[in-house]
Amino acid sequence: MSILCKEKIVRIDQSEFDKLNYDIMKYSFELHNQLGCFGKEIVYKKELANICNSNGLEVKTEVPITVALNEFSKTYYIDALINDSVILELKATSGIAKQDRVQAINYLLLTNLKHGKIINFGSSSVEDEFVSTKLSFNDRRVEVFDVTNSTNLVAEVVEIVKSIIDDWGMFLSLDLYKEAIFFFLGSKKQLLRNVDIIINKQVIAQQKMCLLNNETAIHISCIKKDFDYYRKHIYKLIKHTNLSQAVWINFNNKKVLIETIKK
């Protein structure tokens, strides 16, 4: 698996995590009481690390994780790694967002760790959420690869997706999969083009879409239900363009769907 973290990684059980979490939250409340809620994220990050380190915890900040495959490479930076075993994502915003949770889970899966925490200092009191996963890399292997209406063009997409999934596994961030797929297809900038939206034989506007060629759009998602609804709405949009089809890629737990939706 082409995922590299230069730091030592140690998986711990729930009781060990609970002990660490007690200390982490104690120091977080102390820091919030001292600085209030209007500091910058970097301020809380550096001072929380200082407090933890001075009290016997080992804290590393901006820990890099590199995900690579052939010429593609992307590096993430974990806000804080506690005792080589707990990931912290530190925020200074009005509230914890869905994307914060997605990012934290992504880091756990990439490092093969089980426990993490999101801590937000930007609210009137410290806001925190647990993130955890029991999934190992072997648990993230694809079980179903469903390809419908295949063509030579689709076969190229299938090979790209298979190589990514075989190397990295499932359940990672959709944005990571998108970035890698677009990279191997020819970069998002080259793929992204303006497409005429046509109603009653008139062009009413243009919309940016990722195109595999002059006739084919590509759409990538990670929905878990309502597949017919989603398929129908892809079709409705394509119907009002000069495109002839769309290749839909959907990541759903251990199942990958690649379907060509034709006008």
C-alpha cells in the first residue's frame, strides 16, 4: 500500500484512549479558559502541544501522511498526533462541520489508527467529538465491482479506478479518489469545460462539467441509497446538453459502480 507516515504508529485499545482523552480535554479546557474563543487555530494548536508535552504527553504537530500511486502523490498534514496513537484535528470555527469529520476519519484510515478527536476552540465553550474506526486495510477491500454499458473509454476508467482501489482500499475521502482519477485521466483543469445547457432548442447558460471527450461527461459520487433517483437526475442534465452520455462512478462502502448513462 503506497501510504507513508514517517512517524511511528501505535494502535491502542479503548481504555488507553480514554485515559489519554481525559488529559487532552483537561488541557483543552484550561487553554480555552486562558485564551477564550477568538484566537487563531495555529495559536491553540501550538499552545495545546506545549501544555501536553510539558505534562508528559508526546505531541507531534503537522504530521505528514503521503498517499501515492505511480506519478500521483498527495500529502496530508495531521494537526496533532498524541503518543503516536491518537489523532487530533483542532479547529477555531463557529462549529464542527461534516467535512471535519470526513477528514478525521480519512486520517485514521490512512494511518491504520482507531481513535481520534475533533476539538473546536472557536465556540463559547470547548466543542469536541470522538471519531473512531475498527476498519483495517483488509476490511477495506472492494467486494463488488459493478460495470454496466462498458466501452473502450469506460474500460480505461475501470482500470484506473481498480488500480487506485487495489492500492489504497475503500472508505477514504471522495475528494482523494476524485483527485487521483482526474490526475490519471489528464488533470481536472483539462477535463473541466463549459457545457451548453439547452432548453427548447436555446442555450440558456453554460455549466462547467468534467468531460472524458466531446461527448462524454464523468460524474463521481459516494451515495449509499436512492440510486435510481441519482441516475435519473444525471440523465436529466445530460439530456439538456449536446453530450451523448455520462460515465457515473460511485463508491459505496465495499462496492464500486461504474455505469454509462446514455441519452
